[in-house]
Amino acid sequence: MSTVLSPKQEETTEVIYRLSKKFNYPPTLDEIAAEMGITKGTLQYHMTALRKKNAITWNPGSARSVRVIDPKHIRELETKYPEIGDPKLSKVNPSAEFKTERTQIPILGKIAAGRPLSVMDNTDEYLELDTYFPSGCYALRVKGESMVDALISDGDLVLIEPRNTAHNGEIVVALIDDDGATLKRFYKEEGRVRLQPENPMMEPIYVGSNQDLKIQGIVKGVIRKV
């Protein structure tokens, strides 16, 4: 069930959504605060409350990490702004005008958007992208359709920031019992972790406390297959 937000929290999620789609990548706190006409400290107060309510995902240590993740609020915003789509991921446009520096990101193999599979170590391919993506990022090619409602389809490339922890609602590369990696939304629950697909035809993967789960990275962007 979706959590009720205060009017200021509703405004904050709306601004995050609009700026994400305007820029084609998540906004910084400075950009959100300027849009709302409030101080950065006040904004951090509202965003902390929103994260506790699982309305957004936000890593204070990363400049462009905020995303609206609550399904009810996303649907409401999509209805209010029908000309723009899902704000949960950055949509990468390598020729966007704001980009000034470029770097190579290795494509390390495939990741399952379905049941876990082995990630192949293959660095023969590289992407040339801009350095607003965190240092050390790599790319994986998606195999499967379990994340289609997050606009991640079979054949797409996902850009991964290496990290070993995740907040609820983030899309992660999860390694289960060192036997296979999968791409799913991460939710920590009592006594287990739920790896949630974004496809109503597929069931979540539950990882119990007696199993070994390693978070290998967080999705920071997607390049659509054309």
C-alpha cells in the first residue's frame, strides 16, 4: 500500500520526476532545491522522510541518485505528465549537449532479467559515454523480460555502478549463492530479501538468511536496444 505524503513531500516527488525527465538523468539536490525555492538543508529533510516512506530511492553519497520509486505516485505523475515516461532510470543519450567529457565503459557480459545466470567476463566491447556516471561503472547486456515495466528489455545495455549495498527499491545486480546473477529490484524484508521483477507475469525471487546474497552493483542507466 502506498504511503500518504504531505503536500511538501508530494511537491518534492513531482519536482524530482519533472527534472529527471527534463534532463534525461536524475537531478542534483541543488537543482531540486532551486526549482522548489527552498534551501538544500530543507530539501534533505524532505528527502530523508520520503526515503523512509519508500517513495524515493536516494544515496546521499552520490550526486545524481534520486528516483521516484513508489508505484502509485509514479502512475499519478505519468497521468499528470503524459508526455514523459518512467523516471526510474536515466535514459542515456550519448550525443546530449550537456556532456563535455567522454570515457570508455567496458561491456562485461550478460545479466539475467529472469532466472539467475552467470555473468561472463568479456571486455572486448566498450561504450563511449560521459563521465557524469560514477567512476568504475561497467555495462551488462540484458537477457530476458523480467524488468520490462522498468523500461529494461531483452538486448538493452544497463550501466552498473559497483556497490555492495542497496536501498529498498533500487535495481541491483544480485549474485545468489555464487551460482548466478540476476537483475531485480531489491527489497529487504524480515528474515529475507525479495528480488522483485518488473513484469506482472513473473514471480519474485526470495533469498533467505541461510543463503548467500551479494550485491554487485546498482543500475545507473539504460541504453535501449534499437
